[in-house]
Amino acid sequence: MARDVHKEENFQEALREAHRCVRKPEMRWELEEVMDQLRGQTLTETDSIHSFMVQSLAEYLDNHDLLPPLESVPDMHSTSEYFLQLQEIFRKKAQQEFDEFRAILERKLNVRNLW
């Protein structure tokens, strides 16, 4: 027997909050401007770690077109079991994306013998 999704609180909440999953996160224009300036530049040991990190983020975004996901899951109506499973999925995905960003950064620092 099918559930009536209009009577289920967790379905209503999912419908109400679904836009959060499909909306592209926005960055401040200042960061985008700095990323554009650093794209394609060869950084040296005299450049700040900040420049290496921003350039690495730019490369990450060139590959993904989205910011890395957050590790946290917003509170929602769910069983503890399902919520913990979803939380673990988010945690693993966030760690995977962070590891990819870190690998880009390490590669850039290794090339300049800074790592």
C-alpha cells in the first residue's frame, strides 16, 4: 500500500527543503576575482600559502564546477538509523572531496619543493 506523501512529515520536509540540494552555492565575487587572477600563473616559494590554496581551489572548481560539499547534515525528521546513515554518506563524500583538493594543493607545493 502506497503512503500518502502529503501526510508524511518527513516527505513534506524533503519537498520544502529540496531546493538546498540543487542550488549551486555562490562564492563572493572577491574570491572569484582572485581565482581568475591566479589561474594559469606559476607560483613560486615567494607567494603566500593563501595564493596556493586559492589557485588549488580554482583548479578543483574547474574539475567539479561546485564547491566541496559540507560534512554536516541539517536536522530533519527521520529515524536515528536513517539519519546516521545519511550523515555518514555526507561525511564520506566531504572527506573524498577534501582529499582531492588537498592532493591538488600538495602537487602544487611539491612542484615548488614547499611540501
